[in-house]
Amino acid sequence: MAAKKINRRQAVRNMSLGMGAISIAGPAMAGYSKSDPMNFSNVSTNSLKGNINHAACRWCYQSIPLQEFAEKGKEIGLKAIDLLKPEEWQTVLDAGLECSLATDAFASITDGFNDPKNHKKLQEQYLKLISEASHAGIKQVIVFSGNRNSVSDEFGLEHCAEGLDVLVKHAEKNNVTIVMELLNSKVDHEDYQCDHTPWGVALVDKIGSNNFKLLYDIYHMQIMEGDIIATIRKYNEYITHYHTGGVPGRNEINASQELNYPAIMNAIVETGFNGYVAQEFIPTYDNKLDALKEGITICDV
């Protein structure tokens, strides 16, 4: 990667400003490089096992035009693309993919539902987004807790539940699931409140609706908690979506990092999960689609 590391917040901001499993032994993967990754040219939709519904996050591939990304992504096994704004949905749908997680430019990681001052504006914006998503056949919309800003976990949870109540009721009527993402507050999103699985689980329990669940980001939760497989097994009923990423660095998910993704994917499959697993690593290979193809292959258990 370049010396200046990008993150999703920066990438989404840039886009809004105008930019439109196989288990592989460590020694076999140790030679990966940016310019010469292993050859997965034979990977296609037909060769995948079908146990994992593969998706990818748009912001990680923003240098590739969306139509091209959707068409080529489908060829290597994508069924959906994550974190698309309304103006992007039709391009992906026309390519035969789904939008697996909807967002919009107003969605803020830092200014979320844990602050009552944000409720009215966020409710107005999200009510519209949920309706639009439902009309387009999109099943999931992402939300964020916001940064703590000295708000206790107890009060943050109460405020989130209060602010989300009207949205969850609207989502129930429109067959949409509201999804709160678990993010790390240690490396990427300092002070973010929904940074541990038990806090997110407590919020799901408090809201008490099948239309509100969690996005379990494996990268983020490895940094905050570790114990990934045991956590997935324990809390799988609370999770409706997964993101990937290599730890440390948030790059490719091969043997250059510490997580055993085939084992994690097997654990997910064993829970009976039938939602999407979206690749959200920042590719470092010269050919970013080769990096994505590799990630899909590693996760295809």
C-alpha cells in the first residue's frame, strides 16, 4: 500500500464527491506479491461450491467503473455488491447482481444513533432510504452507532434503541432489515461505540425485531475481541451479514495475515447462514480483481 492508508470513511467521502473455500497451506501462499498473485484464472461461478453467497464492498474497488466491476465480479463469482448508494443500484441490478447492503452519502460512522441530537435528521433520511431500498427489492440497509463522545455504553444503547425504533417499524412493513455494523475503535474508528459483539447483541435484544441485526466484520472484531469462530457460533442468530479483511493491515486475506479464513467460513456455513459474506479488504495487487478472485476462492468452502 501507499504510505497514506485509506479507510472506508475516506473512500466513501471521495466517491460522494464525484467518483461515480479452499484451504491453502501457508508455504504455498507465502510467495504472494502485489504484481504476481497465485493464478485463480479458472475460478468462475460454475466452479464455486455454492455454500457461501459471495459479495464485495464497492469502496475497495472504486478505481474500477461500477458497471465493469459488476460484470467482471459476476464472472468470478460475486452475487452482490455492498455499500451502494441509490444512484448506483440499477447499474448493479442490470448486471444481474444484487445490492447486498444499501447506504447513502448521509450515513455517518461518527454521528449516529447514540446521540439524540442526530435522531430527527437521521430518521428522515433513513425512512426515505428504507422505502427506496424496498421499492428496488434491496433487503438490507446499514446504520451506525456513532462515536461515544463520552456517552456511556448504557446510555448509548438506550439512545440507539430510541432513535432506531421508528425506522425498525418502517423496515418491518417494507421487508427490509436494518443492519448495525460492528467496527473496531482501536485502529480505524477511534471512539466508535458499537465496537464489541456483546454490546451489539444487547441492542438487538432491546429492539426485539427480526428486522434489526448485526453486521459482523471479521477484521474489526479480530482487532477488538479475537475468538472469532466461538463468537460466530455463540451469536450467529444475531448476525445477518459478514465482512472480511486481513489482520493486520486490512489487506488480502491469504496467508500473509493471521486469520484462518477457510476455518471461519466453515464455521459460518455450519450455523446455517444463508446471507452474504462480503470481501472488504483493501487490495494491494496491481490487478485488484485478481485480489478479489483470490479472496472469493479462499472463502469458498
